[in-house]
Amino acid sequence: MPYEEDFAPDADGLREALRMLIEVRSEAGSPHINPALPLDVPQQWPAVGLGGMVALEHLKGPALEQVSRLDHPGFFAHMDPPTPWMTWAAAMWAAAMNQNLLHPDAAPGARQLEPLVVGWLAPAFGMRGGHLLPGSTLANLTALWAARDLTGARRVVCSVAAHLSIAKAARVLGLELVEVPVDDHQRLREDLLPDDVSDAVVVLTAGTVATGAVDPLSAARGAAWRHVDAAWAGPLRLSSHARLLDGIDTADSVAVSAHKWLYQPKDSALVLFREPQAAQEVLSFGGSYLAAPNVGLLGSSGDRALPLGRHAAGLGPAGPGRPDRRGHGSGRAAGRLGQRRAGAGAVAAPGDRGRDLAAPPRTGRGSARSNARRLGQHRHPQRRDMVSVRRSQPARPARARRPRRPQRADQQLIRGLADNRRPVSVIRPILAGWADWPRERRPTVSR
Ligand SMILES: Cc1ncc(COP(=O)(O)O)c(C=O)c1O
């Protein structure tokens, strides 16, 4: 294929790529983690180009087949969500136009869209603005950078359960790291904070990485700066569980991963500030070739606001942060967060089976899930962004009895996860939910 043809829009090629994608996504299958098999991709860089479509065929394996089915409602995806199909379309537009937010001339519309979309979401966290980044590792670093330069802070204080990105940020910024013990619920022990935190950035976590614990978010009012790492649980602010994050609105800055519970394709996150203008000033660099200051860590930066804006505008304020409505494993963790009020702890008690808040709400005539079963549809028939309508599936017989204990496969996985040092007390009740799934639809794990 001549080189130039790769740049001319080819509707047939795009349709074929879409067909391959839909074919894979529509397969009912079971949620599984595929073993890594040898790829059907030339080991040596082909001396002569294969042509676009043939190359795409080769890449189908790693892209569409050897994948973890995070979109499957039975997949305990923890933090990696399925993405609404509309975000694929928006991400494709962004890829095709390839705007660069570094320069106003290279992204006239996208540079206006980003602050607008951030402005829609920020008030839910008590913040007034900020910007988009590829992930919360960078969002945390950006917030701590602004904190250091605005306050002169010399230390970062966080709990021992804080995400490793906090330690990374402290290292990069040359700040001392002070780790505070946690209580039985994995929350920062407020009573063990240093007496004087006036020279410190105190980082509180909303949804610790291993257990989903929420620190007391109003703690450390005397700190030079208070940052909330809400990478995971932040979108609860946009859900019926908003109160679990009470106190977040007293922070100076907040980090939220949009590619977790805001259902965005990677890479997407927000760094938010109570005083965005002051933060922007210390985060800005000028360059002789720039018509506007370059704010923050990124140089060239793509149009992340397009898929996020589509999602937020498409669903409205009650929509985007609905981890309690999605059909993936995180919903169970949200369930546990949701069942306990803030202050009462967010960690699953051993043996606590919890309920799957990912399940659609019950209606007067049985649950939406059972209605969906009767219709032979996906369990979220009310959601138009889901593509997996499975009309061909036979209706399921009446509810099977739920075994009381996790079964053998589940216990094996518990051991596997324990090897990965995830606390069994938290994982076990999550996995116990697998018993709700018919055997053939349970997740299988190949290691
Ligand atoms: C609490 C917390 N903070 C920060 C991060 C880092 O976020 P990202 O993976 O978006 O860089 C994570 C990711 O799991 C997290 O759980």
C-alpha cells in the first residue's frame, strides 16, 4: 500500500476495524484473564511493509483477543472499568484530529473544552478548577508541586497505606516523607499525626489502593496544604454515596483518576485546586515559541476532554460517577464503602459478603437483573452505552441457591491474590460473590 493511502480516510478500513472490535466485544464468553501466548506478529520488523489492514489483522491478537475482559459484568476489575462505546468514538475523533493543547493555534476548540469540562466536575469536590493529565500519579505530583511552591512546605505526611505515587512525588520534589500508622480499618490515625504540620503537605486518601479505606478527610486542618488523593473513590462524590467523602471539599487540592470510576479510556485523570489561578501561576512555564504559558508537567497534550466531556454531558450530573450502577467488580467495593458511613470504616469485615451495588436497582416487579435475564439481555438494559445486548442467550432458570462459602476455584484465587499481597480479608468477601455466578460464567484465571 502506498504510504499516502494511510493518511486518506478509508471508510471500509475503519468499518472493518470496527467490525473486528464489535465481534469480539459481543461474544458472551466468560470473564477471564488470558494467559500470555506467543503473538501472531512478525518477530522481525518486516523488510517490506505488510499494508495497513494486514498489519491490523496481525495485531488483533494482542489488541482484541489476548485481553482481560474488563467489560464483562462478572469481572472483578477492581479499578479498571469497562468504557462506554461513545468514549471510543470520542477518543477516535481525538486521535484523528490529534490536537495539541500545548499551543492555542494547535487546539483552538480543545483548549476551550478542557477547562469547561473540568469546571463541570470540580465543584463536586469543592474545587474551582484544574486540568487533565494521563493519570493520578501525575495528578498527585502536580498537586504536591504546587503545594511546595505556594507554601514552602518541606515534608509530605500521609498514611502508610497511601499510594506509592505519594512517595514518588516526595522523592521527585525533594520533600521528606513521613508515614503515619493506620487503624484497624486501614485509615490514617489522626491522633498519630505529627503535632505540628504547619510545614507539611498532608495527603489524605479517599479509597486506598488495597482496601478502599477512606481517611478522615477533615483531618490536619493546621497543615500548610491538604491534598486528597481520590484517584479511586473520588467519583463517589457524583453518586448517591457522596457523603462517604465528606470533608474532601476542605482540601486545597484533589486528584481523581477519570480512567477508574469515571469510565474513561486510559489515560485520563484530573488535578483540581481550590485556588486554581494561584496553582496555575506556580505551575506555568513560558517559552519563546509559546503563545500561552505551558501549565503543569505535560508538554504536548491530547484532547482528553473530548471523551470525558461526552460522558459527563451525555449523562448529566447524576450520571458519570455511578460506580454503584456498573456491572463490574469495583461495584462490590463501592458496596462496602456504601454500606458503612464515613467514620465507621470502609473496609470489608472478614466474612462480610456485602451486596453488589453494581446491580441495578430493584423495581417493584423483581430486580432489573432478573428482568434483563427474562428478556435475555445484558443485566443493564437501562444503559444505552452498553453494547453487549445478548439476545441469543437463553433465559436463565429461577435463582440458584447461593452457597455460603467461596468455592474451590475462588479459594485458589484468594491464594493467588494473597501472593500479590492483597489483604485476603478484603478480597475474600468480594470473591465470595462469585458463588452467585453460574459455574460456566465464573471468571477463570490462568497464571
Ligand atoms: C489511591 C491511588 N492513588 C493514585 C493512584 C495512581 O493513579 P494512576 O494509576 O492513574 O496513575 C492509584 C492507582 O491505582 C490509586 O489507587
